[in-house]
Amino acid sequence: MKIPDIITDKINRLPLGYIFTYDDLNIQVDKIDAFIKALSRMVEEGRIRKLSPGKFYKPRVTDFGELKPEIYQVVKDLLEQNGKITGYLTGFSVYSQLGLTTQLSSIIQIGTNDVRKNITRGMYKIRFIKQPNKITKENVFMLCILDGKEIF
């Protein structure tokens, strides 16, 4: 099988809106140049979209147009490392999910225990907010509620 066929097969198995990287496709190191060229062609053809360097997704298309990936997908690698939660979504993206606002923002806020520099991914600006409390799966919802006090 040719490299473009292998890549197409692997990408077709991924769900729509899922953000994937080179590592998700498990390509052999000696074929990386052909792999990158095949991905570039798929972006040019419009079959996949490039979010940022090394991050791609299959767009979901509805009657109203193309949908962007979910915010969690955009930042999932910043929220967990080695199965351990290192951050959580907060700010307007979470407030709208909780029904506290209808505002949509291009700024994604992430609460973390350590200080990080702000970054940009595609159309999103990602800001990190220092959270002095311990972050666990059990208390993420409560931390979001506590963060929500700032908008009232």
C-alpha cells in the first residue's frame, strides 16, 4: 500500500472534529517525509484542516456550514499529561456550557497549578490562569463554579 492510501485509511477511522497529530497516525520514521507531503496535499484538497503546526482535524459539515472542533479537542494535550490532570477549562467557554453566558470567545482560559506562557492555536488564543488549589477530576467542576464568581 502507498503512503497516501495508508494515511487516508487511518484518517478515515478518526471521528469528525477529532484533532490528531503525527503521533496519532503511527507512521514509520523512514517514511516521515512522504507522510508530511501526503498530509499537506490533503489540506490543500480540503479533506482535512490544519489547526496549528502538527495538529490537524477532519471538519464536520452541517447544513449551516463547517463547524470548528470542540474547544476541549483544541486544548486536550494541555489539560492532561500521562493520564494525570494538569489543568481544566475555565472562562467564557465553560460559562456558556453552564448557561451563565451566551458569549462566544476566541480566548480559551485554562486553570493550572503552574505558570505558563500564553499560546495561539489556529484562531484561538490560549491563556493560562494560576490556580492555587489542587486540580483533580473530582474537583474540576467546583473549581469552574468558583472561577465563575468573577463574572457576577
